[in-house]
Amino acid sequence: MSQLLHQILLEQAEKTPAASALGAKSDWFDYAAVSNQVRSVAAGLQSLGLNRHERVAIYLPKLPAAVFSFFGVTAAGGVMVPVNPVLKAPQVLHILKDCNVRVLITNKGRYKQLREHLSECHDLRQVVLVDELESDQASNVYSWADFIGDASEWHTPASIDMDMAAILYTSGSTGKPKGVVLSHRNMVTGAHSVAEYLENTSSDRLLCVLPFSFDYGFSQLTTAFSVGASCYLLEYLLPGDIIKAVTAQKITGLALVPPVWVQLADMKWPEASGDSIRYFTNSGGAMPTVTLDSLKERMVNAAPYLMYGLTEAFRSSYLPPSEVDTRPTSMGKAIPNAELMVINEAGEACQPNEQGELVHRGSLVAMGYWNDTERTAERFKPAPLTIAEIPTPELAVWSGDLVTQDEEGYLYFVGRKDDMIKTSGYRVSPSELEEVIYSSGLAVEVAAIGVKHLRLGQAVVLVVVPQNSAEFDEKVFKKYCQQQLPAYMVPAKIISQQSLARNPNGKIDRKALTQKYSDLFAD
């Protein structure tokens, strides 16, 4: 039987109402309490007049109210839009305007950063603050207490599993971030698929470290709730905070990205602090072999799962723990209920060890990019090697990632077909970053590139032709970037040149610049 996203949680609450579901700081909520909160949020949204398929943005750190809101939105028939809490006002406003957000759920501090520009968001009608209001608050701004409704007044919307459930924003190779539209079926299938190969059970406790705007981060909630497990929410300042939470909460499953794993591998862990961990997972980039070896020494009871995925298809492949020692650089094979193909430029299946583009087909394939038919057509195309007699083509995700596949079917990442920068687990669009620098008036020309970096995967580097070369000051550029960009997009290095290399078509040659500075962080 098909499920809607919120039904994963609500149905589990019917089975095990007293079981722990969600923790934050010193508070714990059982499944019955979380279910009641989700219904209350849904009733509140319905009382505001939220219509089916309308978008609700949640711009919050890892708070229980954020989780209640995610599932409450879909229970009300709406579409949730998780917004990364590290984003600054320009990026948040782009998201609010781009997907015509109807309701914004945030806190007072973040609202203050956005308030003077919210009039530009013509579809935004209400703002809900999870903390207290100010005396001069606008009439369309509600406190959490005034917003949430009576759970018993929630009415089930007329939704099916092919309806939209979420829009997750991710950087593309050109322009501003684009919204990946995910259906209930996408997200529920993903939850069950991941829980299957991780062998999750109700006794698991997962630590939620990654942003919920990141599909890998949100997956921790859905995977846990699909089997009646529990999640603990963590906002950390230092890597050591993660180790402390693992120990204090007896965490059994830990999901992180390579830069954080590298930091943890370099630290001294208190004795037995990692003993509760049954498994740990990596995605968002390759994990260095030396880091993996170090982590296995610190988490002696844990099975490592090396994974690969993209927001457009949620999760694609994993390497079973039994294969990690023999093929540690592999992306593994397809997850349950997905098929992965390696296709050459002729549209044919590649031979073993032949380089081609990774293509993902199955029920995890997203619905496309919000309000962007051109980019959707570029990435979501008919699946290759399908049965010609079926008149309606099945769409697959053409990942843009170049891979090879060995004789036994294991996949290996080679590189990107475009210029995307992969840093700290995030995808960064060079053109989006360049646009910010051009708007500053500090540079005549600019090129953003990714340079290999042990901790970050790739470090963001800007190569600029300043307006005045004699007065170039890297600190001035960095300060502007810090004011306009989230931390993960701020360049690690800004380099001044008299001119930028160009290809035969006259375009800035990022590949030549990347090669020139490839050893910038070699030490």
C-alpha cells in the first residue's frame, strides 16, 4: 500500500505511541506527542487557508518545531520547502520568490534579517515565528502559540503519493539554486530503501547533524520514522560536540559528509565513546582512505557504508561494508528499488571500465525542477535502453557525473561533466558565486573554481581581475563574500591576475585555471 510522507510518522504513532521518536537538548518526545504536534501544525495551516500544493518554507535551525512543521505541511496538503539555516538573506529571498512561498515558518532573529525585503515576495501571506513576537509586529505575523491549531480539527487532504511533498534547493551548474520537486512516493520509497540496506530497526537512534534542506540530512528523519527508531537533533559548534552527543545519547547511526569525518578522524576520542555506533555513513563526496581507516579504529563496532546520491534522485548507490576493505574507492551498486546505468555519448551501455554518464531510473527519480522546463529537459530525459513498444517514455535522471563500472558491476566516480564545485558536502555554482562578485563592483572579471583540498573535498577559489590591481586587497573581497554568502560558499583563497585565460570560443577557461592552481592546497 502506498504512503504519504507524513503517514510514515502518523502510522508509526498508532503502532508504538509511547516509543521515543525525537530528542533535542534535554527534551524527548514520544511518537504520540510528535504525531499530535504534526496534526496541530497541519490544523493551523489549514485554518490559515493553505490550499493543496501551496508551498510553506521552514527557515529554522534543528528544533523540534522544524520537524513538526515539515510533516505538518504535507499533512495539511501543502509542499514543504526546508531552507538551510546557514543561508543569508539574499539566498533565502531567492527561494521564497522562486517557488512562490505562501507561508514562512521561522524565528525572530531570522525574520529580522528578511523583514524589510519580504514585500518583494508577492505570494507570501503569513509568517509564523516559533519564538516570541515583538510589540510592533505586523498583522500577518503569528506566534507559534497563536498559530498551532487543535489536532482534532485537522482534516485529511485529498492527496495521493504522486503529489508534491517537498522542494529542495540545490545549486546548478549555471545561475541561482534550483528547486528539486520531490513527490511523496520519492521520499517514502527512499526512506524504505535506505532503511532496508542499513538494516534499521526500532532500537536504532540516529544523530541528526546535517541540514534538513540537504536530502541526505532529511533522510535521517524519514529513515528512522519508517521503522519506529528515534532521532536526536544536534546543532554543533565544534566537532567534539558530535562525539559528546554520540556518547550521551547512545547513538547507533551516524551520517556525515567528508569534511566533518576528516575532522573527527583527527581528534582523540574518549575511551568507548564510539562503541554504541552500529553503522556510519558517508555521502556528498569521496572519503579519504586514511580517514576511513582512522574512523574504523574509533568506532570498533560500526559498519561503514559509503554512499553516493544526488538530490534529483535522493540516493543512488551504496557500498556494502563487506566490500569496503577490498574496494574503498567504489561508490558501490544501486540501492534497493533503483537501477543505475553507465551510458556513453552514443546512448549505449558502456563496457566494463569504459567511462560514461551515470543514469538513474526508478521511483526515486524526482518530478523535475520547479518552474524550469529548460533545465528539467536537460537533466530529466527518457531512460536509455527501454522497451521501444511502450509509447510513453520513462524519465530518468542523467546525473552529469562521469563514472566507470568494473566487471562485477561496482561503480567508481571519475568527475563532473560541468564546472560544479563540490565543497563541504555542498554543490556550489561557479556562475552564482561570480555574479555576487560582479555585483560588488570590485572586479572587472572573475572566475570561481574548485581546487582539491583534503578536508573540504574541493576548496572554493576566486581568480579575479580587480578594478584597481594596485589596490587589490584580498580581505576586502572576503569581507564582502562573508556578508553576502553562506560560510560554505566563501572562498578559501582569492587570487589577483592581470587577465584570465580564455578558450578558443573566448569564454573564461576555468579548466585551465583549475589546472594552474591545482597544487594550491597540496601542503
